[in-house]
Amino acid sequence: MLRTIVIGSCVQVQGTLERVLSDGRLQIRVGNKLFEGYPVTKKAA
């Protein structure tokens, strides 16, 4: 499943979900690299 996370104040990364961490952050994989950050929140239409 593709997910988008925020790293820092304005950097976003999209990749395959690896796992959900205990503090609410997500770990995603892009190629052979792993990134951790908070999920992008969905806004109501």
C-alpha cells in the first residue's frame, strides 16, 4: 500500500508501507531505503 509521510516541515516522501511505529510514525520503503515520518492527514472535501 502506498503511503505519504512528512519528514521535517515541508519534505514529503511516498512509498510502500513497511510498518507502523509505536509513536504513530510510519516507516516506508523507497527502493532499498527506509524513511520514517508522520502520515499526511486527509482533508475533508
